[in-house]
Amino acid sequence: MVEQRYGRPRGLGGGALAVTASLVAAAVTGCAAAEQARPLPDPGGAVRGAADALVRAGTSKASTAMEMASGGTRVTIRGEGGYDFRRRTGRLQVVLPKDAAGTSEHRPITELLTPGALYMKNRGAGVPADKWVRVDTTTLDDGNLVTGGATDPGAAAELLRGARDVTYVGETELAGVKVRHYRGVADIGAAARVAAPQLRGSLAAAAKGFSVDTVPFDAYLDGDGRLRKVRHQFSFSNQGQTVAVASTTLLYGFGTRVEVTLPEGRDIYAGKVEI
């Protein structure tokens, strides 16, 4: 009969075990301390740099939601598509809210976003179904931050270049991605002065058109500094009434192929359209 004995490995005394345990504990504690001591990025600098991080990323998918409240009525317009942050072009399918009876009377509007211009198909308002409407966004009072029913994702990011009074709220998770939440206000005029050249005209128009030159925001940035979500709170006057608009832009699927083909001149409606 063979007797088996189990015990301390030969050559590793009790003192050695204690030292090993101490080293492991010290290493774990040191890593935790280093993690806690790692400084957070400057909140203002991180938010103002989000637009540059998106340019480095190139493209992304985008989801938009615009909630408007006026006279006790609240409606939400939603959009889905993609955006190229280098070319400053994008394509969205914008869905208008259902009517009071619960049925939709509106076909989705196709929007092409380009520097200085917005193209819309299925615009309605007497526009033939096969025609596009072209709007010069540099002539709009809001620079197309709200007119199209979706804030241009590029403009939403560039607006953050005017961020001030920024505070770090904390870390959270967004669609399975850890992000840092920041809150502050964006100065439209300041953003227009330092924005990418392609979008300066539209933001400059908004700086002149809005009665209040600052826009409260909540921005969520991932570990690469890319903007993942931003919510802007716009407020403007329309026929004597104050209209509150909350515009939310979600960005994901970075690197997605985004194609934007502009319509031919013959396909653009030449009649007058009320915006």
C-alpha cells in the first residue's frame, strides 16, 4: 500500500508563502491606486476635441431624435442614416410623427446633408414626389440645427467646439460601450468662429438667428474621445411663442461606408417652398 502525503511544496517555506502573498496584494493595491490616480481629461478640452476625434474616425452610422414642445403639444421626429465627418456629408431617412388618429400620413423624408445645403425628397407641401428641394442652410435663422427635423451630425459635433462651463458627470454605459458623460453649454458664436470651414456659414447663421446664443448640452465620449451621444436643448421664438427643442444624436458603427449622391439639377424643384 502506497501512502500519499500532501503538504507544502518542498523548498517553499512558510515565510516564502507570506512574502509571495504580500507581493501579490501590493501589486493589486498598486494597480488600483494607479487607476484611481489616473487623471481625467480636462472636461472642456475633451468636449471641444470631440469633433476632431470624429474626423479621425471618418464615418459612422447615426440616429437622431428631435422633440419639440409648443403650446402644450409635444412631437418627436426621428431619423436614421450615416455621416462622413471628413467630407461633411450625410444621408438620413427622417420619419415624421403620426397624426392624431394614430395613422401616418407622411412618407419618410430623405435628407442629404452637405456643406451649406440641405436636400430633401418627399418634402410634401406641393412638391412633386420625384423632385428634390434644395435649401441653402447659410440663409436659415437656425443654420439647419432644427429646420430639417434632424440636427446635422457634423454641426452637432462642431457646436461643441464652443463648449464652456463643462463639468464631468461620471462614467456610464451606452449600447455596451463605456462612455464619459459631460455637461455644459455651447456658445454658438464661438463655435462658428473655430468650426470646420465647411460648416462655419451655417453655424454663423444660427449665431445670428437664435435669440439666446448659448445651448445647454449633455455629451457622451468614448475612450477614443469620439462623440457617441449628444443632446442639445434649443429654444427659439416662433410667431410670438417660445418653442423648446431637444435634439439628440447617436453615433455608432464607426467606419461604415457612407455614400451621398447629389441630385441632378433637373431633379431639383424650382418652385417656392415654405420652410
